[in-house]
Amino acid sequence: KAGVTQTPRYLIKTRGQQVTLSCSPISGHRSVSWYQQTPGQGLQFLFEYFSETQRNKGNFPGRFSGRQFSNSRSEMNVSTLELGDSALYLCASSLSRWGDGNTIYFGEGSWLTVV
Amino acid sequence: QQQVKQSPQSLIVQKGGISIINCAYENTAFDYFPWYQQFPGKGPALLIAIRPDVSEKKEGRFTISFNKSAKQFSLHIMDSQPGDSATYFCAASGGNKLVFGAGTILRVKS
């Protein structure tokens, strides 16, 4: 069974540009959540999607957005990139909503560097 | 109420020793407590998890101890090995909430 797949794995963008990251959940998983991880900052929750609807949102500015498609695949977008957006962006999937006590499985992440 | 407090922030253990990481929560709606292990450059991977109907769960060298009345749970790594050097995150979920601890950087010295 394939795990959570994130693309691209590495990317470099310039300040002011926008970026779109993609996540394919484990087959059969309907919930996708996104996290930002910077050195020493732990896992900062961005959003949770279930059945194409955003169910929870973390404390990030509106430049961060996401969506989920009918096949459960998800994308997140960051507009007007800032240097501080440089981070590892992790996607995780679970069978149903993660708050239901289901195990979530992480992808390898997308490393974003903003220069 | 939604926080999970994890300690210590970092930990150095000699090879063969016991590594202990503690977490505390407040939200009584939490009913699932997983631990994740993350190696540099990789995503976190599920290590072991426990539900509050048991006080202890063991998988190989890894044990979770759970104290429901104190709202605390801990990860014990027995016979710690250099390959266990990683960042460990505890988490708590339930009631449509999922919260991670801040992480513990474990270094096992050979």
C-alpha cells in the first residue's frame, strides 16, 4: 500500500512568488491535514480537509490556503511568499477525521526555500 | 485546554540506557495518544499509540505508560541505541481535535 505522497520534494522560490504543493493520501483515506515545520518550532497545524471541506484551520495568515479534491488529493497554496515561509511542509492522511482517534500518516514533506 | 506539554526539550542518553519522554494534556475529550518518531529530512512516522482504557502498551523496546487520572503519558525507550537518535513527538486526539507536543530531540551516545 503506497504511503502519503507529496510533490515536489524540494523547491526554491523567490520572495513575492506563490507556490502550490500537492499531496496524495493513502488509498481509502479521506482526511488530509497540512503542517508547517521549521527548525525548533515543532509541527504547526495549517488545515484539515475532509470530504472536500476545510474542517479546521490553524493560526496562519490568509496567504496560506488549500483545497481537497473529490479523490481526496489535496493542494496547499502560499501566495506572496516571505522569507519566513521557508520550511518543511508536511501532509498527513487518515481514514476519517483525525480528531476521531484515527492514526494519521505523514508524507516525507516538501522542502520550500524562499530566497 | 488544547495544549499538550512535552518534556524534556532535548535528551542525551548513553547507549543501553533508558530514554523517558513525558507529555501532559488537559482536554478530557482526548482518547487517542500516539507517539511519532522523526529522523532528519523525513516525515514523522507513527511509533506506538495508546488509548486510555489501558495503562501501558509495549512494542519491542518502546513502552507507553498512561496515567488517566493525572492526564499524563510517557514514552520509555529501553536499551536505547544510537539509531534511536531522532525527534519524538507526542500527540493527543479526540473530539475533532488533534494536538502535538513540541517535540523532544533524543541523542543516544555510543
